[in-house]
Amino acid sequence: MTFSIRDASTADLATITEIYSDSVLTGTASYEISPPGLTEMTSRHAGIVEKGYPYIVAEADDGTLLGYAYASAFRTRPAYRWLVEDSIYLAPEAQGKGIGKALLKELLVRCEALGFRQMVAVIGGASPASIAVHRSLGFELTGTLKGTGFKHGKWLDTALMQIALGEGNETDPDLSTYPGSLFVG
């Protein structure tokens, strides 16, 4: 399957909403129980891109949207502004084909270029496939939170993984540049 990666646009949001809805209803990546509608997903998208975080999609050669990924704040306290959390969701027919790995790889490149120093993955259901994709790109398992979600009739663990971007925590960041300007004011 050939595909390309590009910035998500508002025209993609209906399909993004469908992909996320399927994930909420059938998977454990998200701990939401009821899928949000298009209005809410549009608001979420706007909130992410307005802050300068990357939000990307994988698109098949025929124009079919295969999945999407974005980076966003892990927490909104100012000291966390150098840390981003990744999120990746794939259409069912796109799973297991390397699309998630390609999206994550692109997120890593974009977040490092923006000046972020760390990325964390918060993996709902401690999904072995998601853990493997993150590990293949250099993420390390930093912990497991036991029984943190109850969904589909069972308790779910949450895996935490992390990777340093650029100089990581080896040098002080430049507070005058992005993302130093995030959450300050």
C-alpha cells in the first residue's frame, strides 16, 4: 500500500472523526467511552494546530485517508512545554501495514524541528502493537500504570514510553523561542 503524509486539513475532519469513533468503540487506545462528534473533533483539531503542534494524516494514492497523528501538550503547566505527547489512530484497513510507524516517525522529525526536547506515549490498554511501534523508533518503556481504565468490561493498564528529541535534557532550552513561548503569559 502506497501512501503519503501531509498536514491534516479541515476537509479531513469528517474522516478523522470516523476513524476516531471506530477506535473509541472497538479499541483501547482511547479511554473515551462515547465517541465525540464532528463539532468536538473540529474544536480539538483547532486547539492543537493553533498552538503550533503538528497534526498530520496518511493518505493513500487514491485519496483515502488511512490514519492520522498529532502531537499535543502532555500537561499544560509551563514547565512541561518542552514535552509533547503523541497520538496515532488508524483506519481498521490500515492497521499492521507500517502506516502508524510512518506517522510517528514524521511526528518525531517535526517535533524535534520545532524545538521540543521529549516525547511521551501514553498507551491505553498497554497495546503490544503500539508498544512495538514506539520501541522500533527508539522509545523506552518508562512505566506501566496498572488498572487505570475500565473499558469493554475489563480493567486496562496504561503503558508510558518516552524518547528524547534533539539535545533532550542535556542542554538548557532557549526560552525565547517556540516552544519556550507556550503557556507563558
